[in-house]
Amino acid sequence: MGAFFAAFPVAPLAASYAAADDVRDGIDRGDGVPGTLTLPATADVRVGVSYGGGGDEFAGALSSIITTAAFTAPVAAPALSLREELARDMGFAITSYRQTFEWQGDEYACVRRDEPTMSELQEGGGFVEKAKYFLVVAKAEFPDGEYPTDGDLINEGAHQVKAVKGHKDPAAVQLVLAIGSADE
């Protein structure tokens, strides 16, 4: 085998090193030249963003940023309970749908849910449809804690409808209104 290499001499490869700005500050890149890369502190990187060696050496801890014309400063957001987080996220999701209804002169963002309908068993047998669809709205939309109740009239677009049944769960972050015809 040695004769093989002697017959085909190979020039030694020139050493190649990472650029100094790709090696952490103060770490020798292998040729006596120190690296210059500086990583941000975890407090300056958003929550959910991982970075560093292997892409997951560090995890960001910054939860929000306040920006003004003069400066941008990281701000630690107050800790929210799971209920508060759900209420905030639900409010965002519902307002993103851009559907609304009007009740007692105020407009509320909602999501319309068409399935399943709500039926009621009649005395003589058979079922009668009581609700044709449902409106889901974040309870946070009602700052005074007063919600539409059974029989209240609601304007949805150009149509007046009736709340057949309101959601009664005080622990829920959403209000689910069963909607029926206004003249029933």
C-alpha cells in the first residue's frame, strides 16, 4: 500500500478554519486566532426561540417588548394564570374571525358554529329544533359580567334572532349562545 502512495503523492491540504465571527468570543478557532461571535443574553431573546450550539443550547426568556419612538425596551410580562391566557387567546381568535352580533346596543366579536343544532323532546314524542346554530363569544367581551340570557333578542347582521339558551358555566372563558328564530 505504501508503494501506492509513493506513486501518487498527495499534497497536504491547507488548513481551513471557521471565520472569526462564526466562533464564540475568546475561543481559539484552531489557528491561534480567537473568535469574535457574541451571543445575546437569554433575557434579550423571545420565549420559545432556541439558539446556540446545536440550535438548542439556550432558550429565550423575553416575553414582550414595549416600543416607542424613542426606544425599545424588554419588559417582563406579568405571569398569567392558565385561565387568563386562555381568555386572552380566545379573545384574539374570536376577533380574528371578524364576525359580530349586537346586543343591548353594543357590538360583540364572535364565532358562528353551525353544528350540531339543539333539539328538544316534545311531550307527544318527536323533537323540535330549538337552536339553529351557536354563537361563541369570549366572556371578556362583557366587562360588566352581564351576558345575554334565554329569550334575549340579538341582531346578527340584518337579522334579528333570539338567544334560546345561554351558557351557564361561571368558570368558562367563553359564552356559548344557542340561537333560534326571533319569532319562536
